[in-house]
Amino acid sequence: MMEEQVNQEVISMPRIGDPAPEFTAVTTQGEINYPSDYEGNWSILFSHPADFTPVCTSEFMTFATMESQFEALNCKLIGLSIDGLYSHIAWLRTIKEKIEYKGMKDIEVTFPLIEDISMDVAKKYGMIQPNEDSTKAVRAVFFVDPKGIIRAMIYYPLSLGRNFDELLRVVTALKAADEFSIATPADWRPGDDVIVPPAGSCGTAQDRMEGKEDMTCYDWFFCTKKLDEETVWKAIKK
Ligand code: BEZ
């Protein structure tokens, strides 16, 4: 974990490959211990700047609408802002009872939303980025694997609503990479060709270039192979 002193305060920035920092928190679905309660599941821990704000509302409605797609990948969602529990409850009730947006209505947010008035959790996860805003969390997204290891993270500024298809693609690609020991090229989606590991672990460079392996090589360092969509989904869906 990287720590930095900013204005006398220690700011932690977890990194890819680190164990997810542990905490106990009150949420809209009761108390949680993270990441231990999520052992055996993938999870996405994400922050938003504030309840009762428009970008965050559009994000929660979108995420809640897509929750079943994350659930199908055995991936749980956990939100956080530095608002209190009663604010969270009132905001989520307003979303359900009053907001109709882009065809989404009557949206019930059933995943936990953490209250973090003390900012303890937000600070542990580098969600408070003072040069953006010192009293609100930025839009951070942590992808945590079933062993509690941070596998990817994305930070967005306050003004930028996230792309939830991309968040789903990240979980999909991380799980596929684990299952098939491959890497995924730019913009990869299930059904697209995948990148095979470097020469040595999978045929020699010469074998690859001569087409002895079932691969397409663009050069000695860049080989792909087919991985059909059904096989991917079968392996990564729970
Ligand atoms: C929003 O969610 O709309 C928002 C929240 C904080 C700052 C800017 C926008």
C-alpha cells in the first residue's frame, strides 16, 4: 500500500495486487466486514461523491438495473459515500418512488451502501483526493477477487459518470484471464480472440511464427488464439 503525506495527513492509495484494506461498516443492508464477508465472491467496492446529486443518481439507477448481470458473474456490488445512513435511505427511497430516467423506473437498490461520515474507509482506499474535493469521495471503483486481492481499480472525477458496461467488461475479462491463463486485447469481449502467454510458456517463438501452434502471430511477441464465446461464458458464469 502506498502512503503519502498531504497537509499533515496520511493518504493511503491501495494498489493492484494488494490485499483490499479491511474495515467494518454500517450499510443500508446492515453491518459488513470487508473483504472477509465476500470471500469466495468477486466484489466491486465503489464510491460516489454525494447522495441526492444527479450524476450519482443516474449511476445508481444504472448499476442497480445491471446488478443481475454482475450477480451472474458471482460479483457483488458495494457502494460508499461519506453521507450518513439516513441520507442514504432517504435518497434510495426517492430513487425508487420518484425518479424515472431513460426508461428506468421503480428502481430498488438492494446492494449495500456504506455510510462513511468519518471518511475512515474512503481514506483507506484513496477515495478522498483533496485536489479534486477534500470533503467528497471521487468516483472510485475497486475490483476485488474471491481471495480479497485488488485486481483492478479505476478512478473518475466528480463530473464524469461511469460506463457500467466497461465495469462489467472488466470483471468478465479478469475472470476469463484467470480461467484460461490468457490476456485480453484492447476492447476485448467474449468471443473475440485472446492473447496467448509469451513464448516459452506456450511453444517457442519459432513454433509460433511457423504456425505450429494453433495461433495467429502478428510478430514473435504478439500471438492470439480463438476462444469461443460460449466456452468463456460457461467458465465464468456462476
Ligand atoms: C453529481 O453526482 O451530480 C455530482 C456530485 C458531486 C459533484 C458534482 C456532481
